[in-house]
Amino acid sequence: MLKVNNLCLSYEGIETVKNVSFEIKKESITSIIGPNGCGKSTIFKALSKSKRLDSGDIWLQSKSISKIDSKALARRMSILPQSPIAPDDFTTRDLIGYGRYPHLNWTGKLHKKDYEIIDWAITETKLEKLQHRKIITLSGGERQRAWIAMALAQQPDILLLDEPTTFLDICHQFELLELIKRLNQQIGLTIVMVLHDINQAARYSDKIIVIKDGQKYKEGKPYEIVTKSVLEDVFNIEVKVFEDNENGCPYFIPIKNKAVNNEYVEKLLRECS
Amino acid sequence: MVANKPSPEALNQKHKQKIAIIGGLGLLMLAVFIASVSMGAYHIPIKEVLKAILIDKDGLNRNIIWKIRLPRTLVAATTGICLSLSGGILQGVMKNPLASPNIIGVSSGAGLAATITLVLLPKYAYLLTPMAFLGAFATTLIIYILSWKDGVNPLRMILSGIAISSFVGAIINTILIFFPDRVHNTLGFTIGSLSAKTWIHFHLMWPYAMIGVIMALLMSKKINILMLGDEIAASLGLKVEGVRMILIGISSVLAASAVSVVGMLGFVGLIVPHMMRIIIGSDYRYLFPASALFGACLVMGCDTVARTIIQPAELPVGIIMSILGAPFFLYLLRGGMMNRVKGK
């Protein structure tokens, strides 16, 4: 459904994304993982058309997104950045209402159908009791749900999330990923998310794409990615991989940082003393 | 807040409440307008004011009102509308509460053009307004181009604006130092003054004001979306760069038309949108009309005070604006913050 072909992007003259290609299947969950600064967020910017491509192209179904009108694109694809902001006095419901923007005509007036969709988005994200509260009074997890509700009100086919669980405690991280999974299963929403927690990516994704130094290192099913060799190579850590029988996915624990060589440290200490 | 189902009545009530505030501001504007026309060195009772405007064809009252007070009050009102909308737009676009028409170089540019005209080319003093307008607009353009780098970053624009304004300020001061005898020519302009404003000035301003008001109202929903951040705005299908450019353009035309006529009154553009935000919230669909109406009230009111407080002389409106406006603004700001804390 979403296809990225030989994407090259640069930031202030420095090439940050080199020749990245991947394809996202309809109604699947894909996670993008990689070290900090590997170019994940830049790819997201290109997907929302807020970054000029150096070369390559991005296809949504059978059309290049550069040829799709911004509003029409917004009706099919929604992108949530890392930590979105809202004016202090906007209520949850106000915010979710803005998700209808790409569907409105120039008068910007909401109709009965729009209100029904807003209600639906609120119910899906269980924000009924919080809908008239101001956004700034919500907790981190609630706020993240409000943004997802706004994205849902856009009625997209595909939802892209940039590190949706960062800044949340473990309980809310879990709650959010369960919500994303439910939306994927119940309404067939295609999900692409950047995650830092590889165990979460392994558990919730159909496919994982690994980006390193602006290039695609590997893509595949969780079992193909969460392996000793891939993680050691990409993240420079020694790991031990286990099988999570409960959820039917692999998981790992880090053992030590390979970058810090013990002998090297000892040598340094000797030299200092 | 208890209701699970969104009650359309509750939402409607919120809407009605805000419309009522805007209506109230409209009435306030009308009252200030009449008071401003009625008061002055020669007091004309309100009944006579209405008679002079609507019925009289000739006579002393008619002449004073029609030839002196009406155009001046209209210029004051238009100035208030233009500067408040301009400031409101910029605060939204830059997502920075300190943004005001000064930031995009409108004031400094107009100031430089005015100084050059009044001090270096006094023969062409009659060209003051168009020159100031050009100066204001050109400076905005320079700042915009300087801060362009793969799109305009609001923070870079603010910083470029401050740098350019200070640079232009230095040029103005240099000119003034070389021509100390002509400094007083520019004083009215640098402080902001409405004295001796006539129909000519009003006719120079109103077309811009009208276009600005209409455009601002049409763009209000887009500014709301811009306030959600560039990334969300793009995800919602807004062409962020294009909208930002149009808005900065509207804002600079609005501010330039006001500043070129009355001088540096940029302060209005800073405080009025904030005052209204405290009262009516940050939804631009309500904030714009409220700011425009209140901006008009404030400038007309301050000018009335400026004209009457030390009769028969008068003070430049800019002084009154800062002396009355600043404490009132601070009062609202404190009150607003208290309420926000309590309201939670």
C-alpha cells in the first residue's frame, strides 16, 4: 500500500538517508528501529511531504505522493510526530475535531457526519470522560490517546507514529500499543511506527525495518531481526535472545556494550595512574 | 464535564458565550467611537454628535465633527484593527507570544523611511505615508528572505527581525545625530501620533484594513491548525510553508498601513491579542474578531484621553497607550494566570 523507492534525503547539505526502499503491506503493523540519528524521523518528514526528496519516490497505492494533493493525502495517511503540541485552552474534543480538517470544504464547518466520526474516534480511544477536559490537564498517556483520536478522525488508511511510547511509563506504553494493535485488527488500520524498544517492536509488529546510518540494514519478521548478529551489528551491544512463549515472539536482554572494550578501559586506567 | 455523550447544547452554549463577548465588544466599540467624537477641546453632547453626523448639512458642530474628529477617530479605529490583527497573526504563525509587528521589521522599516523623508528630504514630507509603507514592506521582505533556508523557521525569523531592527535603529540614530535641529520633526512619528489625521489618511488605510480583516477571518481555521505544530499541520493536509508566507504577507500589509500613517504604535499589536486570548481563548475564529474590535476601542480610547487630558495641548497617543495599556495588560496577565491555576 505504501512503497518507498530508493529514497535519498539530506539535511542542510548532509546526506542523511541513502537509497532506502521498503514496502508496507495493507493492514499490517511495521516497526522501524535503529540507533539515534539514523534518519528515521527524516523519512517520516518525507512521508508527510514536509521534506523535499533528493531522489527516489514514495508511492501510496498506485500514485506518487508528490502528485497527490495535500488534503487528499491527509484523508488517507496520518502522521503523528514525537511530541505534538496544542494551545493551552484547546479541549480534547476540539483537538479531535481538527482531525476532520482534510474532509471539510472551504467554510470549515463541521456537519452531523463529522460529529459522528469525532464521537467514534473518542469511543475507540476511550476518551469519553476526558473529551471536555483541556489538553494540558491530561496525563502523558491520555494525551497520546487524544492525538491518536485526532488521527483517527482523519479516517486514514495508514497511520504513522514517531516514537509513540517515549515519555510514557510502562503501563501506559503497554496500553497504547494494545490500542494500536486493536485498531489494526478491528478497523484494518495500517500502522507504521518508529520504536526505540526493540522488544515492543518484536511483540507488536508483523515486520521490522532496521535503519542504520541512513541506510536500510535489513527488514524481516521479528524472528529474523531480533537475533544476536543483527543487534550486535546495528546497536553495538552484546545480547542474549530468548523465546517469549506467552506471546509467540522473540525477546532479548542486553549483556554489555561492545563499544566499551574492557581491555581498552583497563589500559586507559593504567595510563592515567 | 460529567456527560459522556457530547451534549450539542453545551458546545453550542460555549459558542454562544463567545459570540456574546464579541457582540459586547462591538457595542463597546460603538460607545467609544461616539465618546471619542463627542469629546475634545470643544465638547459636543452625544445627541448633537448623532445629529451632526446623520442630519446636519452645515454648522459648527457638523464642521468640527466631519472635518476633524470623524476622520481622526476612524484612523484611530483602523489603526487598532490593523495592528491587533497583525500581531495576532504573527503570534500564531511564529508560535511565539512575543511576536508583534515590530518583529517582522515593520516598525523599524517604516521608521527609517520616515526619518529619511522627514530629515533628509523635508521637501518631500508629503510623501511620508507611502514612503513609510514601502520601507515597512521592504524590511519585512528582507527579514523573510534572510530567514529562508529550506522554509522559514519562525525562531530564525524572530532573531533576524531583532537584528535587522537594531541595525536599522542605528541608521536612524546616525541620521538624527547629524541633523539635531530636525529631530523634533520625527518625534511624532517615532512615538506614534494621531494628530492632524484627515480623510486622506483614512482613505489610504481602509482598503488594506478591509482586505486584511477579510483574509484574516478566512484564514482563522488555518492558523488554528498551524498552532498544532508544523508536523501535525502537514499531516492534516495544510501546506505549511505557503500558509505561513501568506499570513506573514497579510500581517505585514496590515501593520505597514497602520504604522505608515500613525507611526510606531506596534505595542497595540503585542498586547491586544493577548488580552483577548485571556478573555475569549486561543481559537482564532473568535480571537480575530475580538482582537479587531478591542484594538479599535483601545486606540480610539487612548487617543481620546491623549487629546483631552492636558487641554489645550495634546499628547501623542503612543504615550497614553503605553502608560495606560501596559499596567492594564499586566493586570490581566496576572489575573489570567491566577484563573488558569485555580481553574485546574
